[in-house]
Amino acid sequence: MKLFLYKTIIVIIAIIVVFKLTIGQIIRGYEDKIMSLTDKKSREEIVEKIKEEIETANKKDKILDEDERKILSTFIKKLKSELNAPN
């Protein structure tokens, strides 16, 4: 009976260690990303990065590719037709 308990404890410890080294690291990475969004400084950096990207896009002659233009045009037309449709 003692041998069974020792083996069970060793297996449980091994499972915990393997979990922490694999899935635990992935979960910790996501937790860090979520926690960085709650920090005011991180949010300000994200907003600044978005502003820079918008400014860069505004300086370009064409922002969208041909395919992207077609997709967005179709989407906007569908939205307009749904908004103008009677209830």
C-alpha cells in the first residue's frame, strides 16, 4: 500500500510539473498581455502606436488593395441597403 501511495504522489508531482512547464507558460503569457492592457501607460502606448499607423496610412497614395476595396465596397453597400430597408 505504501508503494502505491509513493507512486501516486510521484505521478501527481510529475503531472503538475509538466503542466506548469507547458500549458502554464502559455496561460501566463496571456495573463501578462491582459495585465498590460490594464496598465495606463501600456494603453497610452497602444493609442500612440495606432495614431502613428493612421498617420502613416494617410501619407500613402492608396491605403487599400483592389481586393480590399471590393470587399469593403460590397460590405458598405449591404449595410446601406439594410439601414434603408423598412422595418
